[in-house]
Amino acid sequence: QRRGRGPATWRRDVTAHPRLSCRKPGVRRPHFLHGPYPATHFGPKARILPNPTSVMHIQDPASQRLTWNKPPLNVLVIKKIRDESLLEPFKELCRFLLEEKKLVVFVEKKVADDATLTSDEAFSAVRTKLCTFREGYDDISDCIDLIICLGGDGTLLYASSLFQGSVPPVMAFHLGSLGFLTPFKFQSYKTEVAKVFEGNAAIVLRSRLKVKVVKELAQHGGEQENGAVWDIVAWLSQVLNEVVVDRGPSSYLSNVDLYLNGRLITSVQGDGVIVSTPTGSTAYAAAAGASMIHPNVPAIMVTPICPHSLSFRPIVVPAGVELMITLSPEARNTAWVSFDGRKRQEIQHGDSIRITTSCYPVPSICCHDLVYDWFESLAQCLHWNVRKKQARLIDSTDSSDTEN
């Protein structure tokens, strides 16, 4: 069940558990995407020590379906800014949601105040019904039932940043330059939106990172009490793609220490390091040489940027660990950190960046299913493993037949 507030929940399919599966003879049960339940006995005498306080039930991601406690009412439409080609789809969608579906539509104030929209008399009646908000000033997180994105992947990243807690379901239409996270085609938007409102749509829960930037007050003009150094959380954010720590404008190598659950793992000397979600594994991390991971794999990726070491390969760690990044005592310069490419800030000696998996994922609605959509994006957006196929060998009998 969904954690946090909001009108949407995710229904648990009883067929996700092998002991509760009721199927007709001869009908194959779909594969559990997290793999089979592991055996707890090893050989004739060994077994895992039972721990009743840590019982965890894992739902098969393939069985995650969207349903509504109540019919959705408030829809947030996020449009890619500074793109004139999206004005007509935006107007068409808003008119459909307001006039045909009788919904309340929220848009950004800067989008509603676009000069082209304000000068369009045919759209004025619809425009006056739009509810507007301003990023950083108006909190709409508790009143949105569904998010519809018009644009590319950056539009979905921006929508994620607006909800630092529970995120409503997101339906993303591919109208931008890169559509890895936007599986829907706008040509059939009426049919697709209607299906989502009916419920039972497949969803993929895209994990986010919970990031805290902790400043040491003694290094920033603060006071110490009884010799103790006091820290303050200067920044708290939910990140969908990645956290990037780099050397910024300095000509020196960055030199940062990487801790896992409080233990020093290694020092990173190079241009920086990327800490990403599985969703972010196909973004900056992929360009830095990391593996691409399906968003349903619970993991955190650590990828160095141009490391000054031939043996520093990207690593994948469990989703439940806490990573901490600090400047090494030997670092000759400060470092800079950014969150999904935004809110860039400087990190000084004594500061730390603490990263773990957030309990608030982004429920992204699938066009087909969570496996097909991902491989389709790999093929269409990244041209994964595209090459000219090797021709088959022609034996002597084939060549003689061809000559005749």
C-alpha cells in the first residue's frame, strides 16, 4: 500500500505470492520480477536464524496496479517551458480535462501567463478556469491527484522536485528531445487518459534518493559549546536521477571520501562522483561508464567521473545503505554538489552529503508494462546495441547455385 497521503493506492494482487496463487491447471504463473523466495535451509542442518521483528513482504513489481479510492479531481499539467511547439497540445489537453472530464487543472503561473496564450482569444475562456501556482511559494503537494507531463525527461524531473514527500501518479507524454521516461504518445491522449482514470494501469515505482547536506557550524562562523561542534542540515532534497559531486571551476582534482554506513570505503580522486538511482543509471551515470539498471531493481549506483585510477570501476550497493561524502583532509579545493542538475552549491571542509533511498518513490504510469517500456526506451532513445548485422556464411553449394 502506498505510503503517505494522497487519493491513490496500489492494489496488492494475491497472485504475487506463490502460496496464495490460485490458477487454472496448465496456466503458467508470471515470473516474480524480484526472483523466487530464497530457501531458508542450507544443507541438512544449517538455516537462517528466525527474526520475527524483521518480517518483510515483497510485492511482485509486475502486479503493481494503480487504483483510486475516489475519482481523481485535481490534475497538475506540467509543460516544457520555452517551447512554442507544445502550446497547441497544452491547450488541447487543458480544454479536454476542463470541458469534457470536468476536472480542476493546475498549471504554473509562468505557463498560464505566456504571451501567446494570453493573446489567444479562443483559449481565454479555458485560461480563466486554470488554477495557477508558483514554484517555491505555493504548496500544492496535498491537493494534486494526478500529474500529466508534456515534454521530455527534464519535465518529469521537474515534476518530481515539486513533491518532496508523497508523489501523485505521473503520466508523461513524449513531446521533448529525449523521451526515456515519457512512454506515452500524445496522438492518443484522450484514450490513454481515460484508461488511467478507469484504474488498473500498470505502474513502475521509481525510487528516489533522500539527500541531506550537513554544514559544520564551526566552519561557517558558528559557535562551539563545551568543545563540541554543532552541525546543521542546510539542504534536504528528494532526487530522482542523481547526486553529482564534482570539482566545479577548480583546476585541481576533486578529492572526496566515500563512507558506507559510517565506514570509510574509499577516496575518490578525479573529476567527481555520481550517486544515482536505477532511473538515473541511464542518464549521466551511463555517460560515465555505469551499467544501466531497471528501475525496479532496489539499488544505489556509485560511479566515478574520470577517476585518476585505472581500477576504479562503478559499483552497485543495496538500496538500504546510507552513503556519506565528505572532502578528504588532503583536498586542495572545495567541491560542488547538484541534485538532478539543479540547486548547485559548494561543499567545504567539515561539510557532508548524506544519501539514502527515500520512502517516497515516483509512481510512473506505464504505457504497456514496466519491462517492455524500459527496453523500448533503450532501443528508441539510446539506440542500445544497434549495429549492422553480420551476414551469414555462404557455402560452396550456395555460391554455385547463385552463379548458375
